[in-house]
Amino acid sequence: MSCLTEKEGKRNTARHHPRESSAPESAAPNRYTELPNTGSAERSRTLAVELAYRPGGLLATKIQLKHVSCATTEGYAARPGGAQSRLLAEISREESKRNLELTMAEYQRHLQGIQPSGPGAADLVKFFESVDGALAEEARTSPSVVLSDQQVRTMLAKRAGTLHLGTANYCWFTDPSRALCLKLAGTPDADRPLIGMCDSARCPQATHHTCHRPVWDASADSTRAFLSKLGRGQKSERIRLEAGLARSQRVLNEIDAASGTGPIREN
């Protein structure tokens, strides 16, 4: 049997039994066992809730959160499951609250004599008048009960649930079969309006309000500017622009007549 020298024994011992460090190295974080820092994620989700339900909210969210692709933002804000489902639920609640507040504001304007205009105005005014009648009947049958804003909100809630915001109008999507955008797109069974295709001057479910006047006024002014720069040979373009100007001016006149505010200007 061979013998090991003292030097060889030390070498073999060092090879098979590594020396322990006097100061243990800090362990790397384990993404499977350690909880992540959710503060930044919660702040991002809160910001997304504030932006996503607004017109153009997807692009605004993409820019603010510095996403490289819109697909990333869509995955963050519009896909079910996990945090995304909570985000969608929060957005839905915020939309419902916003729509109810807008409907309540228009009802208050109705009481002040400021009425909506547009193809769907008569239907909306009829609904507001039915609420007036219900409140008057309740006051008559229960004179000792003081009516509150919450009771009014409850009566307005169902109609507020049909509200969709357009750039220059409100869409009260109460009956998909009457929606002009769905007829033009050939999708009569859709459960939401195609707000980008809205022709609010013709759709029977669209209304115009005083808050939309600046949009129509700016459209009329820009059309006049284009018309002033057209040459004599651009007859077809002039006809198209003049029709658009007449449309914008008609909507402006209707808003002014219904609200009793603002000047009525001719082309």
C-alpha cells in the first residue's frame, strides 16, 4: 500500500474540500420564491386606468409607459387574466362613473333650458322628461320624502350605460339596429358602435351638446381657410368642401338654437 506524503495529502484535501469563505456571498434574488416590488407596477396600472378609457388612450399610454410596440400596450391594457383583468374591470368602473356624471350634467342643463341638438335629441329630451315626470309623481305621492341626487342618478343609470363618446358628439347606443355606423359597416349585430365611422349629423342616436361646439366651430373655420386657397380649376374639391362647411354650420346653428347661447353665423 502506497503512502501519501504530507504535501500530497494537503493538495488532495484542498481539492475535495473547498475552503469556506469567511464572508458569505449575497444570494441573487429568486424570481420564483421572492415577491417582486409591485410599487412601480401599481403606479403604471393606475396611470393606465386614467388614460386607457379616453379617446386616443392607447397611444397616450404607450408613450407614457415608454413601450416600444403598441402590441405591448395592448397586452398590458386589453388582454384578460391577472393584472390585465383587474385593469379592465377598473377601466369599466371608471367609464361607468364618467358616463353617469356626463348624463347627470346634461340632465341638469335640460332643467336649465339648455337642450341637446342633433338627430337623437328628441329621443334624449323625451327620456329626460320621463325622469321629470317620475320625480314629480314621487314627490306628489310621498311629499314628506326629500328627493336626493342619488335617486336621480339611479333613474339615469340605464341610459348612461348606453353612452359612448365621440370626438364631436355623444352616441346613445340604445338600439344597434338604428346605428348608422353599423349599417355602413355591414355589422348590425355588433354590441358596440364604431365610433370612428360616426356621422353624427345623420345618425338617429347621436346628439350634439354645448361642449361639442368648439369642435364644430374649428372644423368650419378650417374649411373656410381651405376654400380661400382653392384655385378656380378645383371645382370638385370646392363642391366637397362647401358641402362640409354647410354641414358644420348647420350643426352649429342647431346647437346654438337648442342651447340659446352663442351666435348663429351663416356661411
